[in-house]
Amino acid sequence: MEGFKPVSQSETVITELMIPAYANFGGKIHGGTILSQMDKVAYACAAKHAGTYCVTASIDAVDFLAPVEVGELLSLRARVNYVGNSSMVIGIRVESVNVKTGVLKHTNTSYFTMVAQDDDHRTIQVPGLILETAEDVRRFADAINRKKLKRHYKAETEKIKGELCMEDIVRMLEGERCMLQGDINILAL
Ligand SMILES: CC(C)(COP(=O)(O)OP(=O)(O)OC[C@H]1O[C@@H](n2cnc3c(N)ncnc32)[C@H](O)[C@@H]1OP(=O)(O)O)[C@@H](O)C(=O)NCCC(=O)NCCS
């Protein structure tokens, strides 16, 4: 189908050995290293689908579910979950395996929104998405729901912020582990 590409065409997997240079002071793999790998695989997948340069517009929630150890093999699987006009939501699942024991851990799942651009950095339309499996359909629908929830969250946050008065803020701080230092003019908030 012209102007459409299947999910499978841009599916991308990166596997990398976690070497000691990636470790933090605690001996575990640095979160920033994992984020960088996630951004790379998201870019590769998005650029394959779009056939052009892409930028990262946003990242939806990265929870580190389990630590990654030096010596493990980290695999990042990226798929286009959703396409808008110039944007694509790339779902990424990260797993880490201990090659000696074979134990596999699911360490992260996240959703990167990537935007396609032309050579002059103008946003351009990306091909539509051919959904090949029931899972593809579920992921596409889930992405629509997340977009709706994000819009709702943003609107609610702005509304609550706009309605908060000084007394509300003071009440919110009660029982929290903080103290006001010196002569802060909270009326200036
Ligand atoms: C992302 C960026 C290109 C969007 O530019 P813009 O002028 O806001 O473009 P538009 O308003 O036309 O939006 C383009 C698309 O991006 C989406 N988008 C823009 N900001 C977004 C955000 N924060 N989260 C999710 N989607 C976003 C829009 O919904 C739109 O999607 P659609 O075309 O599928 O409908 C621009 O903000 C940018 O260049 N940001 C910096 C990117 C960057 O430096 N990333 C890190 C290094 S790669």
C-alpha cells in the first residue's frame, strides 16, 4: 500500500554488552547509559519508518524496574506504535540477560515521541502504519489513550495551579519533610 509501511519493516533491536565503563559508583549500569541506548534505538526505528532525519520530542515515563549489572547483555526492542502526521510514538522494551545463568530481566518500557524533519529541519509527514497483528492494534490504541491522558493531565495541572491560593500551598506543606528558611515571602508565589 503506497504511503504506508508495516510495523515489522522498522522494528529494531540493539543488543550491547554492558562493560565496566558504563557502571556508576554503585557498580550498576548508569541510568543515563540506558537512556542513551533507548534514544538511539528510538531514532533508528523512527528514521527507518520515516525515511528521514528525526528528533526526539518527548519521552513518556522511564521507570527503572531492575538494576542492570556489568557483564549482562542489554537488548532494546523498538517498534512504531503509532503515527500522527509528522510524529511517531516508538515503544521500547528493554531486557537484560545474564549470559551465564540465562536469567532475563525486564528493566524498562518507555514511549518516545519522535518527529520527522526534512533537510531544512521542517516537520514532514511520515508514512501511515500497517498494523499486522492484534498486538499492533492494541499498541496503536494504547498510544491514542496515552495522548488523551497526557492532554487531560496537562489541562488539569494548569487548572489546579491556577486555582491554588497561598493558604492551599501552606496547607500542602504541613506534614511534609520540609521547613521554610528565613524570611521567605510566600505572598510572592
Ligand atoms: C519536536 C519539535 C520538532 C516540534 O516542533 P513544533 O514546531 O512544535 O512542531 P509542530 O507543532 O508542528 O508539531 C509537530 C509534531 O510534533 C508533535 N509534538 C510536538 N511537541 C511534542 C511533545 N512535546 N510531545 C509529543 N509530541 C509533540 C506534535 O503533536 C506534532 O505531531 P503531528 O505532526 O503528528 O500532529 C520541536 O519542538 C523541536 O525541534 N524540539 C527540539 C528537539 C530536540 O532537540 N530533541 C533532542 C535532540 S534530537
